[in-house]
Amino acid sequence: MVALEPLFARVGYDRIERPVALAESAIKGLIFDCRMCGQCVLSSTGMSCPMNCPKELRNGPCGGVRPGGFCEVRPEMRCVWVLAWEGAARMRARDRILEVLPPVDHRLQGSSAWLRASREAAARLRPAREPEADAGRRTLARAFPRARAIEPASTPLAGEPPRASGERRR
């Protein structure tokens, strides 16, 4: 998806968010029982979605895990974090489960984590590809992301001369 970033930027991330989120929800929902929090951490949690925890704990079990690794809130369900540790043990990057994850930003619920991750990865790669002369432009673009949509591409620096506007000199 990082390779498609120029296309996504040209089309507009707002336009493609919904179709990508629908595809992501269908695929990850089927495979991982994903809850589409918008900040996917499956690769850090042994491919077990922590949002399935009844308490929505993002950084480990609550301490009420029952014998056999079952949830204290839903006794018929295996603890999401027991599953996460088992899954992480089978992964190459098994130490990622030890990283403390940021709290969930509920404003991102239902949005595409794939699109967000690819946009961030492309942004990290972009400065290496762009010449240094564009550093100021990149800084302004980061500071005012919606400025181009709101303002015209260029604004006049001075008023029009009287002849150009049809006025006569007095």
C-alpha cells in the first residue's frame, strides 16, 4: 500500500477511506475478529485483537484470568492476552508484545489502520526521496495540511494596477 501512496494522495485519502476501511473490516474481521479500532496492533499482540477483551485492555491481562486461561468477565471465552502471548511466541518479532502501546483514540473507530500505516510509512520515506530545497515546503505542508484545500493555489501580492482593473487614474 505504500507504493500506492502517490495514487492515494492524488485521489484523496478522504475519498478512499471508506472503501479501504470496508475491505479491511471484512478481511481482518473474518481472520482476526477485528473490531476496527483504527489503530491496529495485531503485529504487537500475537495477531490477537486486544479490542476483543471485554475490558478493552491494550497492554496486558487484567489480573483476573481464570484457570486454563479463561476470561473473568466471560468465562466461556479464552483471555485475549493469553492468546496474544501464545501467538507472539510463534512470531519472529516475539518481543513486540513487550512494548507499551498508546491508549486507544476512539475518534479513529471504524477508520482504516492499513491506510493510516501506509500514509505514515510513505511520509517517513518521502524526505529521503525529495531534494533538500523542498524542506520548507514540506514543513509548511505538515503545519497546514488543509491549507491547499481552503486557500487558492496562489494569491496576488499587491493590488491590480488601475489599467488592469479598468479604473481610470484621477
